[in-house]
Amino acid sequence: MAKDIYRVDATGDPTSLKSGPIVEGETIQPIIYDLSPSRFSSNYNKRPTISTKYFDPEPSSGIDISTIYLKLDNIDFTNNATITETQITYTPSTDLSLGKHKVEIGVKDLSGKIKIFNFYFYIIEPLTTENFYFGVPYAHTSYSDGALTPVDVFTYVRDVAKIDFLVITDHSNWLDMNEWNDALTQANNFTQNGVFVALF
């Protein structure tokens, strides 16, 4: 019967795992860190190297590398991964699909404590052409300490200055709810796909 870190076999029946040496006072699970790809990151590479580091904090019984596993999109790729006492690394042999991908890492120490960590990353289509846009990322209106209303500001920068985007960053504590809602409404009204972006 194969050892299972969840203490059950494939049928769900309990297994009898031998615990490693008990370290007096050890109550902390192994630490998993230095994730790659980073959590919630977007990646162009369809075969990213997936890796993480780990260690058993003091007082330590040590990492049981025979129980370390890696799953990608709920499929176990542990047998295809390179596992050491401090790191697990896996590179897919085929392209991943565009979209969200889930990674699950499990690390157990010799005293029986296990840390299971889940994170996500995304594969996105690379841009075929790069564009340059000109705009203002920081501007105030008369709703706080500026001079013009949101309508006047958006109209001027779009029609006169002819820039691509404007971000209004009024002091939120100066605005009442009517001003807040009006600025947000105007930003949505002035935004036109491929022409001008208004943000508030």
C-alpha cells in the first residue's frame, strides 16, 4: 500500500504512517515560500517553471522529502518534478492553456506536521504590437482642491489637449456622495474604447 500524506489510501481507508522523531515543543508546520510563478501573476510563457522553496522551522525534525508533492490543475506531477531538501521544481512538457491555473504544494516534516499551500497564476496571450499612450495619471478637480469640474477636465483633455487618458485623483475625504457619484458617472460617460479612457 502506498504511503499517503493524508493518512488514507486510494479507497479512503486509513493507513498507518510511521511518524518521524518527535521534537519537544515542535508545533509549527513547514514553511513554504519563494513561489514561482508569483501568486496571481500573469505570464506569457506557456511552459513556466513552477517551483517553491520550503524549510522546517526550529525546533526542527527536518523535512520528509518522500511526502512532498506538486499538483497542477488538480493533476499530480510529483513524479515529473525535481525534489530536494529545500525546493521542488517542475516545468510542463506541453503548453498550458490560456487562463487561470492552480498549483497545490504539500510539504511534511518528519514529526508528521504537514503544510498544504495553494496558489494561482494566469497564462495570457502576448501583445502582438506595443502601443504608446499619453495621459495624466494624477489630477484634481474643483470637487477637492482643483479648478475645473470633472466634466470640464475630461472635455478639455480629450478635445483640446488630445491625450489618451486622464485619472482624476481627488482627495476622497473632501467629496460628498453626490460629487463622488457624479465624478464616477462622468468618467464612465467619457470613456470610449480606442479613443479615450477616463478614470476616477
